[in-house]
Amino acid sequence: MHVDPSDTRGWRLVTGGGRGPQPHLIDLWTALVEGLVPDTVVDVGVNYGEFLLPPDYPPATRVIGIEANRRLATWLDRSVAEHPHHIE
């Protein structure tokens, strides 16, 4: 996961192993995806992608991430492009 090293939230993600200050919520998100096997997953307010990127989504799941902060777009785009399940 790529983050802006000068950003406090980004730094917390780096020092928290990519899980940031909300590891239990990320575990819940991942468990829900595994248990529900959704057709579509939408993450609104993606930030750096700490919720969007970690789970292994089922192959047929459509994943949509929305982030309004353009300053994060470069970092998020890099992370998505390097994700092992990324499809153009």
C-alpha cells in the first residue's frame, strides 16, 4: 500500500503494518466479504485503501472504491495498480 509519508494518517498506516488505527474494523470487513460473498463491494471514502485492498475478494466480485480527496489519488492509484487482483 502506497501512502504519503508526510501525512499523519499515512504514517500510522505504515507503522501499523497497513492496518492503521482500525485493525478490528478491517478484520470485520474481511470476514463480511468472506461470509457474504458479495457480487459488488463499494468502499466510499477509500483514503489509502486500507479497507478496499486487503481482502481476497471472490473472483466474480466487482470492487468499487470512491475517494473525493484528489491529494490521495496518486497514492491510491499506485496501490490499486500493484494489487495482485487488479484488472484494467
